[in-house]
Amino acid sequence: PEVINGRTHKATVVDLSPWVEYEFRVVASNSVGIGEPSRPSTLLKTKAAVPVVAPANVSGGGGSRSELVITWEPVPEELQNGEGFGYIVMLRPLGSTTWTKAVVASVEASKYIYRNESVKPLSPFEVKVGVYNNEGEGTLSSISIVYSGEDEPQIAPAGASALSVSAAEVEVSWQPIAWNRHTGRVLGYEVRRL
């Protein structure tokens, strides 16, 4: 801290964080050294301000058909800058000029699910997440690309055949289903016996 002239009896402390409780002590010094600190002042909370830190790691994806799952890292309490803190989620289909806006009024929130029957499987969306409190809207994150949920496979595997290996085993084979831009990747198969 800056050394204050011995004839001065007050100082302005700068660069404090908004909406945080502080206590202060004063120490006297001279050419011999530094004395004992004063007793702490009473706790004082700085005034609230618009939040300036946007959520980090905005991403998402997955979810069910006609859903867009958006996730982020919550903003720590010491950076919320006031009461009434929440998140603003902005999204639009890639190439669109119109943003859809949603408000998530929970301090602990780290996910938002946008549901709309018109959302096609695996559609890319531009997404950004911002913050607000009772003082106003704050900073938005940079834009991230997030894909909507996949659809279930629309076709069955072809060419299923079975070969007896032993008295208790049968080997079943089939042609894999190709990746489809509209329904997504196949994560696994289920073999059923009839």
C-alpha cells in the first residue's frame, strides 16, 4: 500500500471489488520501523455494480431430439457484484441474424435446455451466455458453436446373418449403419434373439 504522510488522517482505498465486505487496519511507521496494527475497522460492504465477468467454458450439445443443451462454468460469488444475479442465454441457428434470448434466474445454474420442435437434429447454433444482477446486464461470453441433439437411427442394420459356432454360441454379424448428418452417429447396437 501507498505510504501516507504522517500529518494525514484519512485515505481513499481504490481498486476494491464491488459488493464485497472489507475491514481495514492502519499501521504507523517511522525511520525505526513499523508499529503494531490498529484494531480492525467494522466490516464495510462496497456498493453493488453491474457484473463484468462472463461465464467461462460455454459449450454444450447432446440432449434429446428437438433440444439444444447449453452449458457453462458458473461465475463465483465474489464476481457477481450484487444481488439478483442470473444468466442471459443468447442463441441463434448458424447463419441467422436473429438471436433468441432466455433468462436463467438461478445463481447456481450451469445449464440451459432450449426445446423447440422445429430444431432439426445436429443443427449448429451460435451461443453466448451473459450475466446480470439488480444493477443491470453485464458482459457476454464470446460465441461458441453448439449442436442440437441427435435423433434416433431411422434405418435398421442390413445384412444380418448368424453362424453357429458351438452348441451354445452363435456369431451374429451385420452391416453397420453409416453416419448420417441428420440423425447422428450410432453409439451401439443391440442383438435380440427371437
